[in-house]
Amino acid sequence: MTPVVQLYWLRVALGITAGAISALLAALFFDINSVDTLINSITIALLIYFVTYYILRGFYKSKIEKQSKILSTAIGMYFFSWITFFVLIYTVFLKALGII
């Protein structure tokens, strides 16, 4: 697998992980009727994306020629997988807590 393909699938896995983390935090600590829940969850996803970007930049710096490619590779799939798993896991958590 090329480094770009590895980075792609790593971003997808990180999106799923970020979705689970933000759903757990949203279900336990945020108000279900507030728009702030979604905004806080997006902020968590962005925070995870940028923290992992700086970690992955050090790892892939010598393997990928164009440094901007490290930031932009699979950004769409990261957020698509994040929103999919956020909604799925958030719904499961709310059902388990008896809120819905």
C-alpha cells in the first residue's frame, strides 16, 4: 500500500473513532435540545482531525512529497465517516439512556 492510501484509510478509521468519541460526549454531557450539541461535536471532530494531522505529518513527512497532501488527503471521507458514526452511535446512546 502506498503512503497516500495508508493515510486515506487511517483518516477513515479516525473519522469513525472521532464519531464515537463525540457521540459519547454529546450523549453524556450536552443538552439534547440544543444546537450547541452539534456545534460542540463538530468542534471535537475538528480538534481530533488537527491533532492527528500534526502527529501524522511527522510520520509521513518523508514519505509524501507534497506536504499539503497530508492535510487534504481523505478530509471528505473523514467527515463523512464522522457524521455517519456520530448519528448512529449518538442514537444508540440516547436509546440506551432512555432519552428517546
